[in-house]
Amino acid sequence: MMLFSLLYRNMTRHRLRLFLTLFAIAVSVGLSFTGFSMFTGIEKDLLQGVLKTSGHVVVATQEYLAKSRFEPLVYSLPWDNRLAALLQNIPGVEKVSPRIRFGLLLDNGDKNEPFPAVGVDFEIEYADLVSMVAAGAIPRGETRNILLGRDAAAQLNLKPGDRVTLVGKTAFNSLTAEEAGISAILDLGAPQLNKVVVMPLPRAQSFLEMEGRVSVAQIYLHDFLAAPRVAEQILVSGVLPQDCGVESWKERSLIAGIYAIFHGVKRILVGLIMLAAGIGILNIMLLTFMERRKEIGVLRALGCTRSLVFITLSCEVLLQGIVGAAAGILWSIPLVRWLSIHGINLTAEGTKALPIPVKTVIHAQADPAFALLAFGLGVIVSLVASLWPIFKAGLIEPVEAMR
Amino acid sequence: MIFKIAFRNLFRNVRRSLLTAGAVWIAVFILIFTGAFLKGFEESTVAVQIKTDTGLLRVAARNYFSQENEWSLDQTLKKEAEDFLQTFAEQFPRDKADPRVTFRADISDGQFTTRVRGVGINPDHFFQTFKMALTQGSLKASAESGNIPLWMGAALAKDFGAKAGDYFTLTARTRHGSYTANTFILQGIVEGGNPVVDFLSVYLPLAEAQTLLDMSAEITEIVVSGERRKKSRAFESWAAEHFPQLDRQNWVEESRPIREINTVRRKVIRILLGGILLIALSGIANTMLMACFERKKEIGMMKALGLSSSGLVSLILIEGVLIGILGAGLGFATAWPVVLWLEVHGINFGRFLEGSTSAAVSMASQIFFFPTAWLALRAFLTGVVVASLATLYPAWKFAKTHPLEALRG
Amino acid sequence: MLLQCQNVVKTYQQGTQEVRALRGVSLNLAEGEFAAVVGPSGSGKSTLLNLLGCLDIPTSGDILFETRAITRLSDNQRSILRNEKIGFIFQNFQLIPVLSAFENVEFALQIQGRFSAAERREQTQSIIKEVGLEDARRRRPSELSGGQQQRVAIARALVKKPRLVLADEPTANLDSKTAEDIVALMLRLNTEHQTTFLFSTHDNRVMRYARRILTLKDGQIEEDHGV
């Protein structure tokens, strides 16, 4: 008990020094917490934005996967409710979205323009579609109407209710044309995505002479990080027809590369922050303990063993680490909260230069796990940084008391 | 003499001085490293863009650039193009101006089709001006049997599994809106290190492009290239003066999106650096406080000898500045060789980039770091300034030490 | 008369206690005196020296240095006074560890700021010679013996040719032989330069050299006689 009161009094003896030590710890912990949250938010927003269009795991024929750039309709996947259900049942799967990607020419009577198109199941995608509506409404149930991206509609001066002619090439390479009504205009959140035409899957299948088939099945998971594992599972489960392949997003170099970069950068930066803090703490602790040579000498002269000195000093350091880290979390919580609500705005120009569609505002991901992690790191760094100073202090001989 | 004392005080406890300077060291290192990277990223990207595609200046008909994304063939140059090219050659004999027709097309090998950017050029002139690596075939149009040559970006060719001698059909829309197509033979495969070139572009002889698109002797743009970037201003003012009716876009504007991404990156990194500097600041302040405390008697004695408060403040501040210089110097010394090595060897991002057909801006695949003296200076000064600021408080606090401190037992 | 103390009282706080270090001290110190202040610890020797050296001001009473009342001087003015006219020798030498012996002495002059670099060096050189440290002048304090360090301190105190030199237990950390040498040195300097020396001490050997002894007890002068 005496030792603890000694501890407390030692710590508070030099108010300013204590403050600065705690300050260094608090700043690094707070920054780490903010950094974690921000980077994870970026990962999520950026990556998920990208992955939203392409899916976490993609099922298609091997040939399609190899030549996906060309969107070859001829390499299609046979699709039915049974396969859909089998895939849906794989653990971790949240949504299975069959799709066909193709090119379409839209003619509004005055002029015509080519646009990328996608056939999706409106029921499966209903929630997402609704969230993107800029004008009009998503039709429920069976429909033959299409949806247009904002920029596509603007280019051809179209609005919900208008009719437009669709011209395309079927899977057998023959030209085909039809008329369609427009139910809604969508804002897909990224400039490059807003030129798309969204067609109900059954209509796309008949338009392209692909009844009973799709180009890909895009699978969305609860946790996009589990993609490789789920891909593996699908492969071994045997539910897939022959010649079919599975690809997780991590196998697509662009996205995986960006993810790896983020992860790496996040780790490096936090490491550096902790290093800087650790050095500062090391310095302070060295000075502190050396300053107390006499005092420690006295303790030893009075009969304190080396280990007792170690323990006492370690407790002091631990306490400082805990208090400092806690302070760090406290001051950064409001910051992280603000960032998760308001985020940082990436200018639209900046995002245009990226070859992938991204959201313009990036939010931090506030997660108590990060707070805990940052806290733990702060305490550990304080302890580790103090190891050597404490060790040196323990070596002090009783004779110091006399000097 | 105060400086002498401050300087020698650094060596009193070398380990401590190093540790104190440590945080500044890290901060300066990061400043230099990230600064050189970001600048290099910008530079590499911009350089490649200029070298393989956009040149220093592009000249086109009025409103062409603002509507470039719509791929319309409405705004073209004809007579002005001839005049421009002729007078340009007279005015700047050592620089190059290439006429081009840029259009949207679909290319097919019979089995697969994909959208590309078609570029009609004068192959002899163009491939001399725009340096691209030839990975297969040749850059010269071989005067063979009526086959029209075509050159393709390397990544695109890879997707097709194409080799020189293969046939491709190019489908496009003429300026009047009707569909047109023709067959071409793959003459060569080029690689520019620029995704727009490698993933998205096919080049064909200008005359053939004009025929295909039903454009008699018209072009969409002229691309001006020169040896030095500084010349772009000369080009611009000349063009503005002699051809005011034409639109111009220089390489600076072309590279704006890239530079803006960098601004975002810089912001994020600055925030993090600010944090690290804060930590450095508190560490240095702490250490200086401790050091001053240790030397209270010495300080008191100096006061007793008559040293003024301001003299004392200078002493402490100088020590802080010296620590800053030490840390910044170390940061520089460790970062600079790394950055110089990376300037020569670079980092390859190529494998991370996949073209999407809507990539509108060029980006380089290989990034070379770009260290500048200005960057080094800035980083160095930041380190020193932070260290100095950190010692302000200790200096102020201990300047008021009373000489009596010296006399306590 | 160099120094005049009139009923000087000094009390200060130590934690929650009030300590009356000096309870009415009056004395006069003339030029060229070589005096010792003796007394048990706690008698107020250090406090008296601090006051006389203008390091501190009395709680009440007057101190006149060359007929100027230091109690009425501003902090700055006292600094200047100390700077020019008073030298100190501390018990623990208090040399700047990073400067050589020569530099330590020179520093005192540099603070004054009155001389050019050449003049400074000349004056430092001469005082270094007088205290017998010529051979050791480039060494740092850590490389000097206690006696040598004290000589440096003395040189430092004297280099600016002060009117008064105050020494707080100058021989406390020295062995017998060295202590004698130091005091003999101080006496010689006192004779040659007519600088007033006042030191506090326990040491009998030192007291033997003194020409005047002031005995302090419980904050008051008990005895004051010339020898």
C-alpha cells in the first residue's frame, strides 16, 4: 500500500513532466485511433463503392472470366432458381445477383448514342435501386421498362415516362432492336457509372437471345474481406456447372492492389506514430529515472530488492500508459465521430482521374474495436519504451543514496 | 560563447540528444519520402502523358475540349489545320505538330469486340514524336497488298491474344451518324506506360481514318510537342495570337485531375504528419524541461554571473534549434539516399492498373520519385522550426530562474 | 565604506513553516577587508551572503552598496550591479562542464560585454596565470581536481575586477592541503587587488587567515572582531 501511495506521489510530483508524458501518449493514441478509423472508412467507402458494381465474388464461365473485358455474351452461365438458392446458402453470402453486361445503342428519335448496359434482377436489387433513384420510381413485379443513369438520360434528353429505342447485338451476334419505356432515372454516385442503362434481367435475356442464361452471378457477402474463403467454398461445393470459375475481388489486381496499398500505408503510418511516441517516452523515462537515482538508492539501501524496484516503476509506467491512452481515446472520440458523419470531401475532379468509380465523400469508420486497439497499442508502447530505463534504474546501487 | 555552450551541451549526453532528435528525424524522413513520392507520381504521370499522348499543347476547334467526352465529330479543323501546321513548322522548326483524328470505335477480331479509342495519325511523323516502345511488328506502314495497317496498345493486344499480322475490324460512326467499318491488319503493338495508350488505343493512318469517318481532309486536333516543357508557353502565346479562333489545352490543364488527386493525398498525409510533429514537439519540450531542470544550479550560477534572462533564453533556444538541426539533418541524411535510389529505379504500379473503357485520363505505370532541393529544404526547416517551438516554453520557464538556485547546497 | 547593513531582517517560507533566517543584522564592510562569517548550520550564513551579494532582498532593513540602497533597485539594476561589482565563489564550484577552464573564466567577462575578444582573452590569461592554472587551462572541469576547479572559480570571480567577492564555504569540498592553498591564494589576491573578500565557513584553517571574524547565531551577529 505504501508503495502505491509512493507511486502516486511520484507521478504527481512533477506536474508538468507528467502532463507532457501523458500528452505524448494521448496524442499518439488519439491519432492512431483516428487513423485506423479514417483508413478503414476509406477502404470501405472506396472499395465497397468499387465492389458494389462488380461484386465481392464473381461466378462465371472460365472463358468469360478470361475475356471479361469483351463482355462475351457467348460464354454464358446457365442460370436457374436452384443454382441461385444453392449459392445463396453458402455461409457468408448476403446476396446473389445474376447479371448480363452488354452494349446498347439508345435512340431517342433525334439522335442515338452507345451506352454500357446491364441486365439485373429488379427484385433482388430493389433496395439498392431505390436508394439511387433521382427521378421516377422503380417498378415492382414484372416489368419491361428500363432505368437510365443520370448522364445517359441527360445526353439524350430523356425522362421517366419517355420511350426510347434500344439497338443491340444478341449472343449470336445478330442485330436486334426494340422499344422500351423509362421508369426512372438513377444517380449511381460516381460520374463514370451514370452512363449506364439498367434493364430487367428477363427482358435482357430475351433481347439478347440468352434465355435461361446470364453472363455472371455477382455474389455479395456480409463481410467483403471473407471473399477468398467463400470463393474457395463455392469451388469445392460442387454446385457449379462444368467449366465454371469463381473469382474473388482479391484476384482482380487493380482493386487488390489498392487494398494492399491502403493496408500497408495504414500500418506503416500507425507504426511511425507509435515509434515517434515511443522515442519520446523513452527519453522522458530515462531522464525521470536517472533524476531519481538518489531516491532509488535510498529505497535499495532500506532493503528494497531489485525486482521490487522494477515492479514499482513498472506500475508507475503502466499507470501512466493507461491514463495517457485513455486520454488519447477520449479526445479523439468526438473527432472520429465527426469524421464518420461528415467525412472528408474528395473533389469531383480528383475522382474523375481514377480508373475506378468512387464516392466523393469518404467517411471514417467508427468502431470500438479500433479504440481498444489504439488504447492497447498506447499502453504497450509506453511499457516497451520504458523497459530499458526501468532496467537501468533497477541497477542502481544503494550507495547512490549517499552521493 | 553562448552558442559554444549550447553546441557542446548537445554532446553532454549524446544518447539523449539523439533520442530527442529522434522524433524530428522521423518526421523529416516522412516529409521527404512522401514529398518525393507525390511529386514523382505527379511528374511520372504527367511526363508519360506528355510523352505518349497529349504533348505539350493540343489545339482544336472551338468547344472541342469541353465536349471531348462525347466523342462528337462535329467540331473539326480543316483549312485552319493546314495553316497552323505550315506556319508552325516555320516558326518552330525544331518542334513537332501532329494532326490527329480521335474517335470512338469498336474493334473486333472476329470473335470478340470491345470499345476503343481510335487515333488517326501520320505514322512516320507520329511515332517519331511520341516515343512508345514497340513490342511486336513494326512502326512503319509496310507498303503491302492493300492491307491497311493498325497499331494497338500492348494490354489491349494481350487481351485479344493478338500478334502482328492478325486481322481486325474497326467499326465506328461517321460524322453524319451512319455506321462504318473496315478491316485492318495489325502492323505493330506499342507500349507507352500510359494506360490510355496501352489499354484503350488503336492507331491507324490518318487518311484511312478520315475515309472511314467520312471526313475529307478534316482532323479533330493538332498535338504540339517540344523538347522542353517551358516552351509550351511560347507555343500557347503564339497560337493565341495567330489562331485565336482555335481552342487550346496545355499539358498543365490536362494533368489537373492527377494533380488534384495528389492534393487529396497531400492533405491526408499532412494531417498525419502534423500529428507526428506534435508528438515530436511534446517530446522535445519534455526533454528540454528535464535538461533545464537538471541544470538548474548551472543556470542559477550563470544568472549569478550576470547572464541576462534573454541571454539564457537564447541559450536554451539555440539548444533547441541545434536539436532540430540534428534531427532534421539525420532525417535528410537517411531519406535522401533512399529517395535518390527510387528516383532512378522507381516503383512499378503497372500491375495494379486495369483499364476501364471510361478512363479519361492517362496515368503512368512506373512511378519515379522526384526529390527536389526545395522539398529537402522545406522538410529540413520544418524540423528545425518545430524543435525551436518546442523549446519556447522551457526557455521561458527557466529564464526566470533566480540565481539563488545555484547556491542551494 | 563598501557595504553597510542596517538592521536587516530576512524571513522566508519553507513549505508551511515560516523561517526567520536573519533577525536584525547590522554590519559595515570596508574595502580590502578579508573577513569570514562563521556559525553553526542554520545560523543564516548563506542567507546573509545572498543578501550582501544582491541576490536577494531583505524583508526589512537596508543594505547599501557603495552608498546605494539595493533594496530600492529593480531586478535589472541589481543584475547589473552584480555583473560589474560582485563576484561569487560557490561551494560546489559550479563551473560550466562543457567549457574549458579558460573558457569558464572568459565567459564571465563575455557576459559583461564590455571588452573586445582580444581584451577578454588577455585579461583571462593574466588571471589564469595568477591562480596558477596556466598548464591546465584547456582542460574541462571533469578533468581537474577539486582544488584546480576552485581556482577556476576564483579566477572567474576575479576576472572582472569586482569590488566584492563572496565565497560560500569555498573549502568545504577540498582536502587539507588544497584548502590551505586556496585560502592563501585568496589572501594574496585580496592584498594585491584590494578586493574585499567575505566568505562563510566552518573551516578552522580558513578562519586562521581571516582578518575579521563575524560569528552568527540564530540569525544575529554574536561576535564581530578583527584579528
